[in-house]
Amino acid sequence: MTAVSTPAPPDTSRQAQTRLRLLEAAAREFAEHGFHHATVRDICKRADANVAAVNYHFGDKEGLYNATLQHWIGEAVEQFPMLMGVPESAPPEDRLRGFIRGTLSRMLHAGAAGWHGQLMAREMVEPTAALDGMIASSLKPMCDLANGIVREIVGPKLSDAEVRSCAMSVIGQCCIYKHARPVVTRLFGEEIYSPESIEVLADHVTRFSLAALECFRSAK
């Protein structure tokens, strides 16, 4: 009989706890101030850690920034997967709804998993050397997935450029709620970002997108 492996227990050592506190503090500092204006000293003060801990765990500020991006992107995708549990064998319309729901949830979540959205938004506005790695590990797989779903919905006659534009339009509807949040809340209230409202937004963006994609499919 083959033995069943069990996952390793989480590392609760003092060093592991310090590392996590630094990643949490760094996420807040980098999201609020950007890479160039955030300081290691402020991050360590927020994390209740010695400045030497950054060198020990991450090498330098750039290493801490890269690790922060990787950690919180991973946390966000783990909590809110790309298709939110919709099977890959499901109809493309269902997968599109899962994709939109996951994208909105990762961008707008109020907890720690939502830090990745703030970090990515800051990185897009003030790009650093980490941008290429973020594109390769997160943004390109997301775009490839959206392109594939859209291609299935619209059929083979649209060009790759048209499919790409359609997929970017879907993603853009999600991004507006992230990047224009100060405006949206002043217009419609903070409740639009509640978990229940995110589900409503996902339904709306899906219906709107499917109606537009049907026009593209019918026109060819």
C-alpha cells in the first residue's frame, strides 16, 4: 500500500514569523508609497523588526520588493483562483464568469489577499525592474487565459488582434473599479465594494461582455 503524504506543517519559528511580518509591512509600505519612496527603515518599524532582518531574509530592498510581489500574488491566486473553481471543461461562458469573478475578487478584496491588487496597480503606474517578472508570472497567464476563453466564444473567424482587444476590454471593465475607486465610492458609496456587490458586479460584467462578444461572433 502506498503511503499517503501529508503536507508539512507551517513554519512557526521566530525567523519565519519575522519574515512574514516583513512581507506584510512591506506590502503596505510599497502599496502606499511605491518602491522608490518606501524605506527599509519604515518597513522594519512597521514590522517590529531589526533592519538587519531584511538583509538576512531578502538581501536588500529590491529583494524584499520582489519577494513581496511574489508572496502576495501567490496568496491572492490561492484564495481567488483564476477561474474560481469553474472546471476547465465547463462552457466558455461559465469560465468567463469565473475569470471575471476571480479578477474582481483579487483586485478588490479588503483583506491581505487584496494587497496584491494594490501592489500591481502601483507597479503599473511606477514600473520597476520587477515588472517583467510580474508580467511573466501573473499578467501573461491571466491574459492568455482570457484570450483563450474569448476565442472559444467568438469562434475562429476573428483575428488574434481582435480577440486580444476583446479580452482586454473584459479585463478593463474590472480594472476601472480598482483604479477609479476614489471616484466610484464618491459617486455610488463604499457599499459597491462589499463582497455581495462584487458578485453583482461579476454578473453584470459577464452579461455585458457576453452581449458584446455575441455581436462580434454574429458580425463575421
